[in-house]
Amino acid sequence: MSRHPRLGGSLQIRTPIIRPAGERPMSLDHAFLLAIAVSAVAVLFFGIPRSQIREALISFTCFQALTWPVGFAITGLGWITYPVRIFPLATDLGFLFDYLFCPAVFTLFQVRYPQDRPLMVQGAYYAVYAVGVALLQSWVADHTGLIDFKRWTAYNSILLYLAEYWVARRYVIWFLRRWAPSLRGER
């Protein structure tokens, strides 16, 4: 870390995550951040049918808008911390996980949702996605330095993801019913 020269040393500037070649090898945490970004882009690129791009964009931005205040509340209350993050001076949140990976997974959830299946199948679909993301988050917290659960558990994450998925899906359904005809050029 170095001190900012014009501010009299009151602001500490942290060194960037990606370092010049040969300076220092990438840590496991940074490699995992890169893997999160690559996997999220792969989910979006390979998992979304071309015919559902508009629904995917709405789903992605809706989930980002939902995770922003929820993430701030959780980190602000000190329940979760992100010791290693992309933008340490801009936010205390895990940017790649909260704003790229989780919205990408929700987008896949939304465009592949089993709408015409029995209610039991739909409930299981919610559970599989919520538990899957929560278990991944818990594994990351246990095996890397990216997430530190202070007063948070995987069960809290499961409940949070179930609620976020339900709210975001309701919004996307409402939005598509209300605005989808105008998006297609119909009146």
C-alpha cells in the first residue's frame, strides 16, 4: 500500500489486483476471482438462447438492482466481509460474485424456468438454484479469502437467494407482461 501524495497521506491506495508479469504470482484468491468472471460470462454466452436475449438482459439488470441494496445492508451490518475484492476503494462488496456471477445464474434460472410444469417441480427448481449458489458461496468462504462469514451462514444465504429469486422473477414477469409488446414493436 502507498499513501496518496496530494492528500497528505490520509488516503491509502491499495495496489491493483492484476500485477505486471514477473512481479508476483497470482494468488488462489485472485485466480478464483478470474474463474468467477470467466464462468459467469460462459453461463451468459452459452446458456442463454438467442431468442431470449431481451428477457435475459431484463433478468440480469433486475437481479443486479436487487443485490445492490441487499449486499450493502449485509456488509454494512458486518454479517459478511469481502477481504479480497476487485474495487476495494469503491465498495465493500464482492463485485464479481454479487454483480456478475449471481445475476448470470439468475438469468439462466429465469430463461430456463419450467413454467408449464407442476408446482412441485417449480419449487424444486427454486431450491436447486438457491442451494447451489449458497453452497458455492459457502465453499468459497471456507476455502478462499474472498468471503468471510461473520454472522452469516449458508442457511441465511439459501433463504436470501430464495427470496431474491422469487422477487426478481415476479418483477421480470410483470415487466415482460407490461412492456414486452412494445419491445417487440407491437401495440
